Amino acid sequence: MNGKRILLIVGGGIAAMKVPQLIRLLRAEGAAVTPVLTQAGAQFTTAMTLSVLAGEAAHDSLWDIEAEAEIGHIQLSRNADLVVVVPATADLLAKMAHGIADDLASTLLLATDKRVLVAPAMNVRMWHHPATQRNLRTLRDDGILFVGPEDGDMACGEYGTGRMSEPEAILRAIREALAPQPLKLLPEAQIRPGTLSGRHVIVTSGPTHEPIDPVRYIANRSSGAQGAAIAAALRDMGARVSFVTGPAEVSPPDGVDVIRVQTAGQMHEAVEAALPADAAVMAAAVADWRVTNSSATKMKKDGSGRPPSLEMTENPDILAWISQPGDRRPRLVVGFAAETNDVVAHATDKRLRKGCDWIVANDVSEGTGIMGGTENAVTVITEDGPEEWPRMAKDAVARKLAQKIGEALG
């Protein structure tokens, strides 16, 4: 990030206490940071603190005569490479969604022509309130980038979605937002809500947990981030989305029909119950095997030094089942292939064996950071052959895949 300039708008919430650490991380990577402190943000941190850490003065007033003599708010908004709002409170998000400009921060956000990344933070009830959800949809349509919020304990004592992402996660999102965009993506602002209106899409996501006993299970490292992003992108294009998710780390997106499952068998039943559908995107990392002699009580060591013997059997192949010809089959079936070597060859073979229309393949070998990370590098394999996409944020992969699905369904 050497030479990149970040305009950092600090909202009013207890999460503002994490902003100094974010500034330290940004400056350690060579970025220049210009802080803007809202009146509410000043209740949780100070202009002096932000100025010292950033190495330049923090701005906190739209009515600074010296700065505004040169139309300072326009200059600040245009000189940045990226505008970051942290924490992005419900109030700030509402102002952004409705174009309100009644202080320096909101005026900067209305005047900027640069990308804007927000890190929401608020009480769980505020996050789920219909007004906030309407504002979020508007902001996504406007092309605003999001990082978080996460599930967790809150300062108010409640638990749920609304906890601001940690500074390290926000830093990764900033890197992604600043990265070159070699692939021309249809901007979110051009994804019209009616593109998939009237269409029903099933999306599976996350891992499955196959029990060994009440406290142990077989699983994998899937976070569910890519599946959740795909469901959100399809929702934004107007589709009705049935989101069948295993026990994922990432929360389901709002505005979709969420069906939570644990095992592969439960996922199979949920997918069958959700049919009929126009398309199925099978992004879940389903366990291939399950234990047939699982115990109803916790397995104990018996002193012999020998581990218990586990009997295994194959799980139902949901992708192959839904790809079979017949009235039940969706018009478009998209499978996923997480591979560690010979990615295109293995994925091409998988598409033919399963009978699906497309396979979205990626390399999840050690060192790629794909599984459980925030980025993905995929190859989409169709009957026309492989189409390689460059590495990008998972939400960008989701938008491009949703566009492709929209085109296929007409």
C-alpha cells in the first residue's frame, strides 16, 4: 500500500476504540491516513490521538474557515485512493443511503468519486431493523463495499450480528479494495433488482459436520464465505434464494430463506424440500463420508492405547443426484470443486461424472489461503471448456458468477 492515501472516517460507537490499531496497521504498510472524526466519534476517541498516530491533522468540522476557503471537503474526498468508514454506525449508513450531508463526514461521502468501504458496527436489533436492511440494499446497489459485521458479544451485553470486524480483517478488505481490477466486472450499481425476478435459486454453503459422538465430528475448513456471497449477489439481482447452510463461520445474508443443517443427509433432505428451482448452486463442502457406528455418549479411552474403530460409509452425492435428468432437475446446476492439484483436469472430470452444467473449481492447497480466506481464484468449467478468472475478493467472484447465471437463465 505504499503511497496509497486512505481517508478514514471515524463514526460514533464503542468500536471506534479499535481505530488507533487500524491506523498503525495501515501506516506500517506504507499507506497515508487522513482521519476525519465525527462529533459522535469524538465521544470515544480524540482528534489528538488520531492526529498523532496518522502523522497528520484529523479533520472534524465542515466549518473550518481556513480549510473551506479552498473547498476543503471536496479536496479531501477527491485526493484519497479509498474512503473507509469505521465504525459505520446505523446513523452514518442511513445518511449515506439517503444522500444527507449535514456534517463533514457525510458531506465527504456525498462528494467523493472514489470507492467507499464501510465496516458496520451496531446493536444486533439495529442491524436487523427493516430500515437498516433497506439502507444496506441501497448502499450495495450504489457499489459501496462492506467488511463485516461479525457475530459476537457486544458492549451492550447482547450477542448477535453487529460486532465490527477486527482491524486485521478491515486491513485485508482495504488491500482488496485497493487491488487492481484486471477483470471487468459489472458494477453492483448496474445489477438491477429485476434481473432474476421470479427466479428461484437454491444455494448450498459451508461445511457439514458428521458426528462421531456428541462432542466430536468429521468436518473441513470451509468457512461458508463464498456460498454466502453468492446467495447475497443472487438476492441483489432479484432472485428468491433458498440458502441451505451447514455450520459455517460466516452468517447467512439477510433477505434469503435460510435452512440450517448439520449433516450431509440433512442437507440432501433440505435441498429436495426446496425444489423446484430454476438453478442450483452447490457451493457447500459436503463431507464425503460419515460414521455408521457413531456413539450416543462420549467415547472414552480404555487404557489400551488403541483408538476406537470407526466404520465409515459414503454420504449421499447431492450434486450428482440433483443433476440427474428429469422433472426435478433445475435448468442450471452449478457444482464446486476444491482441489489441491491438477485443478482443471480433476474439475473437468467431475463435471462429466456428476452431470452438472458448470463446475467452479479452485486450488485450496496449503499456502493459497483460499479455504477460510477472503479471496478466491476460480476456473469456471462449462461444456465450452475452462474459463479462468483472476484472484479477487469472494464477493466479486459471487457477483460475476451471479451475472453469468443471470445470462444463462435469460
